[in-house]
Amino acid sequence: MVLISKATYGELLALREDAEPQASVFASGAGVGLKVRQISNIVKKAAKRAGLPDTVSPHWLRHASASHALDAGATLACVRDGLGHASVATTSRYLHARPRDGL
């Protein structure tokens, strides 16, 4: 679960061609869960609208979110739980040197 602002929710709804106020943002037109390719297309379209590079992907967003959470002081265990990892060792891949770490 991710908390988002009303403005972000509106942006997500705008990405749907059949947006209805009560519609689930992440459901297909048939009302079922989205396929991986559909999610990727939504992310690519949103990235383009935001002026981000073509390399943005759902995994890129996941990695960025985890890295930012750790930078902001979240514990490794908290990020592990949020990502759904079974092991802290997997989550520790998100710990990497930052340009200012040596200052």
C-alpha cells in the first residue's frame, strides 16, 4: 500500500482511458489486475509526461523508492518489509555509497 496525494491520484486516473471516479487505478478495463506489460506501459507514459528518461521502469521506481527510504533514515528491516523481501541480505543491495558519503 502506498499513500499518494489527491493530485497524484488524479494524474494516475488521467492515464486511464476509461477513468471513472470509483474505478480502481490499477485494474484493467475488464476489472481485473494489470499484466506486467500494462504496468510497464503506464510507468513509461507517466515518465515521459514528467520528462524523465526512457530508462524509467517499475523496477527503477522500486529501487529509487527503497534507496530514498534508506537515505531518509528508514531501517533496513522496514524497507525489507515494504519490498516484501524474505531476507535483509536481499534488501542490503539497496545500500550503496552516495557521492557525499565521504564528506
